[in-house]
Amino acid sequence: MVFTHPTPAWLKAVKPFGYCLIFALMLLPLLSLYPVDKGALGGLNLYFTPIFVFVITPILDLLMGHDEDNHSPEESKSLSASNYYKFLPMLCAPCYLLLLVWSCSVYTSGDLHWVAQLGWVLSIGTLGGVVGINVAHELVHKNTAAERFCGGMLLSMVTYAGFKIEHIRHHHVMASTPEDPSSSRFNESLYSFFLRAIPGNFYNAWAHEAERLRKKGLNPYSFLSNELIHWYSLSAAFAIILTLLFGWEGLVFFLAQSVCAAILLETVNYVEHYGLERRRLPNGKYEKVTPKHSWNSTVFWSSLYLFQLPRHSDHHAYASRRYQVLRHHEDAPRHPYGYPAMILLAILPPLWFRVMNPQVEEWKKAQ
């Protein structure tokens, strides 16, 4: 069952400006930093960013309703050509770099109790998932070198550059099949999924890049040719610079926020395709990916700062379509709540199965 009511018209009217919420989100750690003292309880305010994303946002999703509107072909063409929508995700790359360096200086300042340090890592790691990976996801799908570079840079800042290759060359080809480690299976818990998805991401990224280079007669381990080596070298450069600037604690912070971001990304992967399967055809291939092979969501609020990632069904059916013109499909399976709430459900497998297994069974009956 989907609990939904339409988003008020006045809110939809400000939707073009709503995508700027991503920058307000990056300011939350700064706003939560003061006042803070060196005691354990004094650092609890540094948990505000994940509290906002995973507690306050689901409430706002319910209050602001669902936006099921689709643009006309003429509107979509005009919006797709707009530089405003193009540059917003690209601007996230330098903004996150500044946030990363500044937040590392805060972590290593010596002013934070370990309770506050943990909250700080969770806060920046949450933004690493929302900005460093989700925004990168939008950018790496695009056809300009500048957008793809910004996407790779964001992924390098959370040490998850393999996603740039694995997601496009493997996940989008094999989504909702047993051959895709990034598609969760029916009755598979989030934690079992992690054990398969995270190693699978790295393995498939290297395998696809090696295959690409071998077909060109190039050495898969060449620094000049291998895209993965480029991006992971950039991650290593970030790690070295932060270590030189802030000591070994700077390295710990960089790696810790990267781990948080990667876990959040894989949790999102888990909820996006849970239990959905493409049929294998008589010729041994799988049926074409359609909107029915991804879970969809049309919540208004969180979709704005997620650049409409929850309209995932349309994204998989038309991967190059820009975020501002992604469409709602009535025949796509729908999450009962927005992504932040679904992530909370996923970390509690019994509750997740209770909510989602009946939804999967309904989907199977309709096929």
C-alpha cells in the first residue's frame, strides 16, 4: 500500500529552485557544530545531519506528499537543454571538496570528544553518500567530459571510483538478474547483500575495464590507460594530502567517511531492486529492462536533494535522461515511503521483509 496525497501546487511551482537544497544540506554540519563542548553530551548535536536525513526527512516526505507530474515532450526538451540544471550537480564537486577538507580540520582539532567525532563522521559520511555518490551517479551517466569528470572526482573523494564503471557497464546491463551483485534478491537481508555487492562492485569494475583495454590491445595495468587507476590514484592523493595536513587522524577521517558513504550507496542499491526479476528468454538472454524492474518513488521533498533518484524506474529504462525530466510510470512498482524511510526499514530485516515481501508477491502476480 502506498500512502500518498498530492503535493500542493505552490510547492511544485518552486521545484526548480528546490534542487538547490543539496547545498543547504551540505551546510548542516556547520550549523550543528556550535555550540559544542569537550564532553560526551556536548557532542550530540553533531549527529544532527543524519537525524535530519533519516528522521526529519521521512516526516517531511509524508507532509509534502507525492509529485506524479510528468513534463510534456516540449517541456522536457527545453529543460534538458538548460544549463541551470546541468551545472547544479557539477557545482557539488568543488563544494564537497571544501566540505571534506574543512570537516577533516574539525575532526582533528582536538576539541571533540569521541562521541562527537563519531557523530561528525556519520554526518560527513551521510553527505558523502548523498553528494559524493548520488550526485556522482547523475553525472557519470552524462555525455559531456566535464560532467563525467566531476562525477569521477566526487567518487574519488569517497574512495568508490569503481562505481563509475561497474554501475554503467554492468549494473545497467544486468539489473534485476542473478548476475548483478547490485540487485538484491527476494528474502535476502541487507547484510547478506553487503557481502555480495561490495566485493562484486570492485571485481566487476576491474573486470570490465580490463576487458575494454584488452580489446584495444592495451595493458590493463597501464597507469596511462586504466581509468580505475586514475580515479583511485586521485583517492590516494586526497588521502595523502589530508594526512600531511592533519596527521594520521586526517587519514582515519577520510577513510571513515568513505566507508559510511559506500554503505549508504549499497543500502540504496538494496532498496532499488529488491526482489524484482527479469525473465530469461528462450535465447538465453534476459528481457529488456523496463520501468517495472526498479522500485519507484514519487515523494516530493527528498527527491529534490536526491536529484530525483527515487524516480528510478524511468532512469533504468532511459539511463541518459537528465534528472529534471525523469518521469513517473503508473505501471512501475512503488515503495510505500521515500528513500530515507526505506533505508531505515532495510537496516531492520524482519521489518523490511514484513513491509516489502507482500509488495514483491503482488508484483510477481501481475507479471
